[in-house]
Amino acid sequence: MTIRNAEAATASGDPVLPVGKLPGPLLDRLITTYGTRLDSAVLVSPGYGKDAAAVAIDGGAPLVVKSDPITFASTRAARFLVAVNANDIACLGGVPRWLTVVALFPERSTTVRQVEEMFSDLREACDERGIAIIGGHTEVTAGIDRPLLIGTMVGVAGPNGLLVPGGARPGDDLLLTKWAGIEGTALLAEELPETLSERIGVAVVRGAAKLLRSPGISVVADAVAVRSVAGVTALHDPTEGGLATAIHELAEVSGCGAEIMLENVPVLPETRTICDCLGLDPMGLLSSGALLVAVQPERRVEVETAAAEARIPVSHIGRLVPRDEGIHAFHGGATTQLPRFDADEVTRALSER
């Protein structure tokens, strides 16, 4: 198997995987080959483009389960952790309720104060969303250079039921709430403040860092607003690999292609400035805080109206097409294949610091 962006290979020619998500075809093959036995209680099973699971519970609403780590952020990692896990629960139609956290801290540099700050940040982020921390594990670990947080969040199906991945169809419109690259913009401002301040000014960097809180990186309210209208066929939270990769994932799990109008993709000035400064593509930048929505075309205006009533910006960025037409982007009269970023643009920027 050819691995794009592989940096090295073993003597046998086996490619060494680069930093970032496992390439989609490899992940899909691994899940297909090594999946465990079928269980009739599993409503949403593992698969490429499926970011959470759902399990039927006797006598109660289905449970929605999500696991995700925070590996980029060294500051405010707890807030990122809660948001990204809650987002994927909401995208499956669930309401986030409970969280367990594995917290690994680097040896020789971790202080009691740092650990206490992490616990405080976790409590604050969970309290804001009505989530209870119910367990986990903490330790000081050899071989890492920054804190690593891994969360498993559990929720229950919401009032509109589950939204099972794979339900979108050719002809569905694609919408995006808020702006692409919110999470990556805030993260780069937090992690590279001196470098960016020298090049683009302190005011821009401070403004970018504030995006973590306003508009924030949660899409729970976005999901609730758009699902108040019938006709939504899929929701997806663009995380690592950015909006471009999220479009690939949503389209592929639904057996579709896609046409994207790049001029319609909303990007904040802070994101554009930081990406231009560092030579990054906003379409491949961590994008928690935006919600990718597939909706039947005859219901698109209703969904846009519901988002507007909730004071959530929303943009029509493209549509799904038959799978054999591929996944393309249109910009300035030109048509190109939409790239998939197996390694996020944030990874590239932080690896070069």
C-alpha cells in the first residue's frame, strides 16, 4: 500500500506513517479486516468517516460513545478535549452527559500546580455543558514532551433520535456553520505567540487566541439548531485535516462525490492572516467550531432559517454528487480535486517551529 506523505521506510520497504490521522484507505482496511464479532446492540459500528458509536440499551434511549485525544495543544488542552468529544456526540444526534479522562503528563517538568490547573479547566469546561466527569486515569509518563489528554464521552440520543452516518445522498446541499479553521487558528495563536506576533502583530494574535471562547469550538448548539428541521441527512465535525478532509469523510461514508465552491467557504480574517503568514491552507486546518451539514435541497432554506434564528452563521458551500464524479473544488473558474489532509496543517506548522 502506498502511503501519501510517508517520511521514511523500513529496509523491507514498509512505509513509515507520518504524523496525523491514519490514511483513510488504510484505516478502512484495518477496521474491515480486524473488526470484532457482530453485536446486535450496536447501532453505529466503527468505520471510516464514523466519529462516534451508538449502542442500544434495554429500556432506555440509545447511548452514544466517543473517544478523542488532544495531542496538539499544550495550553487549555482540557477545554479542547471537552469540546471535540461533545461535538461528535452531537453530530450523531446525541446529548453529551458523561466523560472519563486519561491524562498523561511529561516527566521532569510537571508540577502540582500544572496538574491542578488541568483539573480546574476540565471542571469549568464540563460545567458549562452540563457534563459530569465520572472517572479516568492520571500519571506522569516517560517519553512525552507535553501533556496528552484522552477523553471518552458518553451521551444519550436526543429528542430527534440518532442521525446515523451514511445517510446523505447525491443532490444534497452542503452547508457550513460559522467559519473554517477556528480551532487551528486559536491553537496556533496559543502555541506560536512570539513567532506570529513578530510577523503579524500582537493584536491579531490576541484576537485569534480569543476564538477559543468566542465563537468557541463547540458545535452542540449548531447541531441542535439545524436538526430542529426535517431533511438534514448528515452532520460532521471538521477536526484534524480540516474542512477538506471532513468533506471527503462525509462524502465517502455516504457513497457520494462532492462539488465545493471555495469562494463560499467562510474564513475569518485572523485565520486568513495566520495561514498566509505560515504558508498554510485554511481548508486543511483544524476546524472544530464549524459544523458540516448535508441537507435535502428542498429543505435548505428552512435549515438556514433555523440557524439564523439561533444566531449561528451558515453558508452554502456546495453539494453532493454521484460517487463516480469525484470530489472537486471550484475557484475562479478553475476546477481541481479537493485535497485530503491526512496530516493537519497545524501539525506542519508546529513541526517547523
